[in-house]
Amino acid sequence: MSIILITHHDENIYSSAKKVPIRHKKEPRYVSKFREPLLVAEKKKKRYSHATMGLPERLPPDPSDFLKKDKGIRYKALREKSCTPRGPLKAPVIPTATLLKEEKERQEKLPPTANFVARNVKKAVNLKPKSPEERVVINCYGDSKKLSAGMEPVHIYEDGFGKVPRYLKEFIKKREKKVQFQKDMTVIDHPKCRYITKEQREELLKGLKDNWEELQRQYQGLPIITDTIPKVHRKLKLEETLKYLEKDIVLLERHPYIYVYSDNDLS
């Protein structure tokens, strides 16, 4: 025979995980040590009962007994006691020659008092009368417009009229500097002059000699008698071309080291 020892039949798995709440003991409230002296001083202060709002139970004033003139509260101003200093009185100043001279110099140093009325009258008399405003009629109905509102040439008399503005000059200078800087950077990356190798020099020299021989053959094939203008022009052109070729051949044969550049790079 088994004995059931469970007395509470409402057990739950959630209640088994509950923890006993921890109760923290509160610290005593802070009380300033100056509290008691302040309370004692506050109690000793002289107070008047009902000084602010009056008595709690008081009959309202009679409407017929209103405040009459000169029946209100009068406050008397306290008289300040004036004390006359006792002592020997100073003797009155007798104007002497020195004092009169000093007074005259002081008066001369003061600025003269201006008579504004006379000044305004003089200004009003000499004032130039106001000239009427210049206007121009713009249609047949009499509508007018101010002459200064774009109807007369004013800006042509300015110093900067017809000249390039300063900001445009600065912009052009900056752009030129930028282009020059880009050219300089290109020259650093790619040199302007290019060296001709020995093989290129020999090939160039051979081509020039072949051209010279071809032109020499054509020149020798010309007729002896040049009786027409086209014949004369052709002969002169061949002679000039042969002369340039001979000069280039002599230049290449005389100088073994040659550098070339493009005309576009120098511009």
C-alpha cells in the first residue's frame, strides 16, 4: 500500500522555476545637518496673521460706502534732514584784471553760437530750383517714359565699355596655362626629338639617291631646245628638285647622328 505525500495538487512546472524575490533594505533618508537651525530660525521670524489675504470670514464692503476723494491711505514722505555746514564763509570773489583776462580767453575759446535761422534763410535764397525730370513720349496716346530708363546712351561713357572683362582675361590666362602645362607634361612623357638609327639613315639615304637618279634620268631626257613656256617651267622645276635632293644627300652623308622632330610638336 502506497502513501501519497503530496498535499498540494496544483503543482506546475512553471512554478518550480520561480525564484524567491530578493528584498533590498532601503538606506535611511538623507537629512541635512543644517535642517534644525533653519527650522528654528524660521519659527523665530515675526509673522502677522492674515497679512496677505485678510480674515477668512469678513463681511463684504457696502456698495454705498465707496471710497471718497482724499479718503484713501496717505503716505507721508520722510523729510531728509539737511545739514548746513558750519564754518567760516568764503569771501566773495572780486573781479580783478587777471580774472577778467582769464574769463575773456575762456569766452574766446568757446565755439561761436550758430544762428540757424539766418543760415537756413541764406540757404533757401541761394538754393537752385529743382529741374523737371526728363521724359520722352513713346506713343501717340501721350504715354511717357523716363529718359534715363534705357532711352539714352549711358553705358558707352563708362571706362570698361567695349573692353574684355577682367574675369574673361583671367579665365583665358588660366586656360592657356593649363594647355601649356599639358604640353609640357606631354614633352616629358614623349620627347620632341627622335633619334634616327643607322639602318633608318642608310634606308633614307638610299631612297634619296634613287629619287635623284630617277630625276636625273628625266632631266637628261629633256629636249635641248626649250622653245615653249611649259618646257622651261618643267626644266626649272626638275633643276630645283635635284638641287634640294643633293643638299639632303650631302647633309645625311656628313652627319652620322641625326635627330628629327615634327613641326606640330613645336607649335
